[in-house]
Amino acid sequence: MTAKITKAIIPVAGWGTRRLPITKVIEKSMLPVGNRPLVDYSVQELIKAGVKDIYMVVSNVEPCQVRAFYQDNLALNRYLVDRGKEDKLEKAKTLPDDVRMHYVAQDPSAKYGTAVPIAMVVEEFKIDEPVLVFMGDDFIWNPGGESAAEALVKASGGTEAAILGVEIPKSEVEKYGVLSVEDGKLSSVVEKPKPENAPSNLINVSKYVMTPDLLKRIVKYVNENDFGPTDQEYMVTDPIDEFIRDGGVMKVAATSGEYLDGGSVEGWVHANEVVCKQ
């Protein structure tokens, strides 16, 4: 029987420098795909998978567009009622009543890397249970099929760690971290291998179930290392590798959906083409 996972962490605090100049005024995770911001595709699938508490790591630069999007816009609601457009109220409501959004402000100029926002949430909210971790600028598009969140929860059983593997042509693996898999479990992540040296054609798209043991290792890794601004990033794959070397199990979840990445202009345009065709 699969245990429920009711908490998720989504880091969205980066500057989005690859998308300048538009990210001067629009947060990268808020760039529109169809009629919704990038990050909302992950939020809605996490909710569908049973998540009730979402911990969003946002930039400390105000105003915060992510926070504004997930709040009720009372002026808009009044306008819709006054104009007899009550049927639009449901579209303006971005969260169900039983889902809570929590925010942690991260200084984008401080420690940098995928491990940092996870450690911040775990420490501030004393997280001591399995959580889903999704990045905020990409998503898996699988309308009518199993979502990435559902696949991860199923693979983990709700109690073990899990990572999502996305299948791509082997000729393209050199741009990604590639999963080495043994008996359905992760043995390592090989960063940007040549196609002939790649252990598989499954890439890491930074979507996980993380257990309390792994979360503690991430916090320890961030707190006990002092990488300078021009040194290496605080990469979450480092404590994951340590976790596996010490005997930890991280299941590999598969998806039949399409990986859509809004971090580049080309990826964002493609994501809009895919979503708007539906």
C-alpha cells in the first residue's frame, strides 16, 4: 500500500539569467505557457497527487509575482461579481481551499545551487517526513495520463526516496545528468557524458521524493561547506550520491509524458506549442 505524501518543495528564487531581458520584470517561473505560468503546471499536478502543503522558495526581491498569483485578488473578484461574470471566479481561484502555500525568501546573491532552497525549507519548517521536490521552471506534460508526481509517489511507495527519469535520444544526453540504474534503483548520476559513455538514456530532470535521511544530508552538506561565489554550486546530486554510497535506496520512476523546459527561449516556445495544441 502506498503511503500518502502531503508536502512538496518548489524552488523558484533564481534570477533567470538565461532569459534576460524579460526576467528583469517577469520571474522565470511566472513566464506564461498557454494561460498559466510555468510553475503552476507543477503545482496543479502535485495537488492532484495529494499534496496539501507546498513550500515555495521565492526571491527576497519584492514584489513577488509567485506569491501574488497564489493569493486571492479581491479587487478582481469584486469586478467579476459587479459585471455579472461570476462564472469567471473559478478560473481566478488558483488554489483549492484545503491546500496551503508556505513561502521562504532566499537571497539570490547568497549560497547558490539546487541543494540550498531544499535545506532552507527543511530547517525552517522542521520537515521530518517524505516530501516531493520539483523545480519551478519545467514540467512533464501528460494530459490524461499519469503525472510525474503520481509516478514518483507510486515508485517510492510513499516511504522511499525516488527520482524521475525521462527518456531522450542517446545522441542528446551530453547536455544532461544521466541516470545509472540497477534493478530499478539509482546507482549514480553521471553528469554530461559522451553518448558512447552514457549509462542510459534516462536524464535527471530534478523531480524527486526525498526521505528524512536524505533531507538531513542535504542540510548538512549546505551548512558544512563554504563554496565561494565563483566555486562550485551546492548541487543536490552531491548528497544524493553520498546517500546511495551509504546504502540508501532511491527508486527510479518512469514517465510517458513529455519533458517541457521553460528555462531557454527555444524550450519555452516549444512548451507553448505543445500545450496550446491540446
